[in-house]
Amino acid sequence: MLTTKTRFQTFEEYLEYDDNSEKLYELFNGELIEMPPESGLNIEIANFLFLKFASLVGHRRVRGHGLELEVRGEPKNRYPDLTIIREEHIQQLSKRNTIRLFMSPPLLVIEVVSPGDIQRERDYIAKRIQYQDCSVPEYWIIDPQAQSILVLELKGDSYQEVGNFSKNSLIQSPMFQELELKVSEVF
């Protein structure tokens, strides 16, 4: 990952920054950290789920990796692999694809774990804490290595495990109970 020299005192300063590129950055301690491209497998899984959720909620409410989510802590923002937004977000995101802390949280955030211990820890621990803190009602951690999908539901202030699904089991989504999807279809 490449660190640029631009420093930001606030998230608002960062939001005003434009380097005229399509690069995605996480804001960490005031510095921009360029995000590496996703693996082909992660994109494939996210695209498959995009199609499944688009048939349930409509394509305008399903956002891929380019959606930015402001979070507390470090980094100050995340780019989930897939996000199901609320109807109200469609208009709010028309100029910039960023859900701010003062906005309602998205309904569902999905992360596909990339290979490596650091990435596993980031998805299973760091992002879980940040999404929980933002009151995201449902968080999925899709683990290609274990071929499992961990579904977490926000109960009060903390995530509770709905299930860790694998093989031919149906994924149980509290927010999207009409979803009929087996784990084996995802991998």
C-alpha cells in the first residue's frame, strides 16, 4: 500500500480532497492509505451477492466496493465489499457515495475476507467493532478459506451471532428473511 503525503485534520477536509483519480483511500491518522485492488474471487463473490440482493431490494439499494462508510476510530472510513442501503440513502448518495456518521446506517454490510492473517483480523475484529459502533443492524463475514458465512445481528449495542453457515446450509438473514441462498451457491 502506498501512503501519500497529504495530511488531513478532519474528515470534512478529506471529503473535499480530489486527486482526479479513481483510487480508494482509507483515512488513517490524517494520512491517505491507498487501498489495493480486490482479488478476483472477492469480486466474484460480491457480484454474485449483488445480483441476489438486487432481485430482493432493487439495484439502486445495493452498493459494491465503491461505497464509503464513515466510521469511528482508525481508519476513519471503510469500503465494504457489499452494502445494502436504505431507500433514503439513494438520494443522499447521489453526489458522493459516502454514508456519514450523522446519517442512518446501512441495513447490511458484507465483507469478503482476503487471504492473510492481517486481513482476517481486520474483518473479524476491527471492522466488526466499527460497524457495531455505527449501529449497522446486520454484518456478514464471508470467509472463502473456511467456505463459511458468519451472520451477525445487532442486539442492543453489540453483535450477536445468528449463525456460522457452511456447505449446503441456508443462510439465515434477520433483515432479509425472504433470501433463499445456500452457502454452497456462494463458493
